Amino acid sequence: MAEHAVNYVIIVGPQGAGKGTQAAAVAPRLGLEHVATGDLFRAILKSESELGDEVRHYYDQGALVPDDLTIRVLFAHIEQLQEEKRGTTGVLLDGFPRNAAQAKSLDDALAERGEAISAVVLVDVPRPELMKRLTGRLVCSNCGATYHREFNPPKSAETCDQCGGELFQRSDDTPEAVEKRLEIYYEQTEPILEHYREQGVLLEIDGNREIDSVTADILDSLKDRVSA
Ligand code: ADP
Ligand code: AMP
């Protein structure tokens, strides 16, 4: 990661708004590393370790993993990236922060390094659309690419267009877990947006449109915010 100017961009929105889809499209074009806490946890789940068992307990029900564990996993990953990926201009955080305590820990960690958040992109979609998006979601078990059975179908029903990996339905994309995750979003995540609005870094994007139109809007809104 560049030593001089590290961009910290956050993509936020309710589950199913298209954060992962959009982050995969915009991060490479902005030179940002896409860091999704959900992906970090899915990698831990795959490892079949004691830590995996602990994470699964929360993950499958759609509950938040405890803050101290989430923060530890995320910052260890960012530190590792900083050592390895010196060519990128920063990180695009997806799925973090999810509550006030996580937002504070991020503010504190950045302040300690003399850094600040460049932008927070809110991708918003009306709640009735979200259940349809999540219960039809398919994810590649190899590269993490995201599809939808109806809205963004892969060329073949079971394999990833990009890498040929097997597609699966996430264990937390059941109607019960989706309801719980959305409750948590509106109760705990949405209120922290005010903090970013006050700081003048919140960019609001209508996510209820074609995937490519949303991508174009996000890139346009970030063009003066992310330094090369
Ligand atoms: P999030 O990361 O916010 O939970 P995803 O990017 O995984 O959301 O998208 C959720 C589901 O909705 C996926 O199946 C994805 O293919 C689909 N999707 C994403 N963006 C759109 C869009 N603009 N219109 C219709 N479906 C979409
Ligand atoms: P996501 O892929 O962002 O939908 O996250 C999937 C699941 O991972 C969540 O329902 C939580 O169980 C866990 N998770 C992801 N990010 C966080 C976070 N910032 N804090 C706590 N748990 C998280």
C-alpha cells in the first residue's frame, strides 16, 4: 500500500443492496483493495478450526460476530495487506463498521496513524427488494464472485463465469437469517451513518437500478475523493 496517501473508503448499505457486487466492480478501477469482513469470516469458516466453530455460532443465525473478534480479524488482515500489497492506494471496506463501537474503533485506529476516511458510499435499496435479492443470491466457492438466479444469472446454473468454481447458496441467506440481519442493519448500522454525514464524507447512491448504472454513479461520486 502506498506510504504517502492511503485511501479508506467504506461501502455501506443493507444486506443485499449490492455492496459486494459493486465493490468487486469499482475497487480494481480505483486501485483499492476490497476488504469484506463477511469474506474474512467465510474463509475462517472454511478452515474448520476452533475459531471457525466460534464464528459459525453467530454467522449461521445472522447475528453479528462479537466486536473484539471482528476488530482483531479485520486489523490483522489490513496489516498483512500493508506488508504485501504496496502497489494499491488503499482499502475499500465492505461490511465494517456495522455498529457504533466498530465505527469508533476504526476512527481511533486511523487517528493513531494520522489517517482519515476519504468517503462512505451508502448504497440504498428499499427493504422489500432485499429479501428477493438475498434468497436468490449465488456465490462462487472459489473466487467469491456474486450472482443472482434471476437478476444476474451465471451462464451455467452451477459454475462461476469468471473461474469455473462451484456456486453455492450462503448458509445465512435463509429467510429467517435475512430478517435478523436486516433488523440488525436498521437498528445498529444505519444510525452510525449520521456520524459520517456530519463529517461530510457520506455519498448516497440509489442502488435500486441496473448494476452497471449503480457502478457508474459510484465511480463518478468518488472521482474527486480518492487520490491515486
Ligand atoms: P451485499 O454485499 O450488499 O449483501 P450483494 O452484492 O451480494 O449484496 O448482492 C445481493 C444480491 O443481489 C446478489 O445476488 C446480486 O447478484 C444481486 N444484485 C446486486 N446488485 C443488483 C442490482 N443492482 N439489481 C438486481 N440485483 C442485484
Ligand atoms: P456479510 O457478508 O457482510 O453479509 O456478513 C455475513 C456475516 O458475517 C454477518 O451476518 C455476521 O455474522 C458476520 N460479519 C460480517 N461483518 C461483520 C462485522 N463488521 N461485525 C460483526 N459480524 C460481522
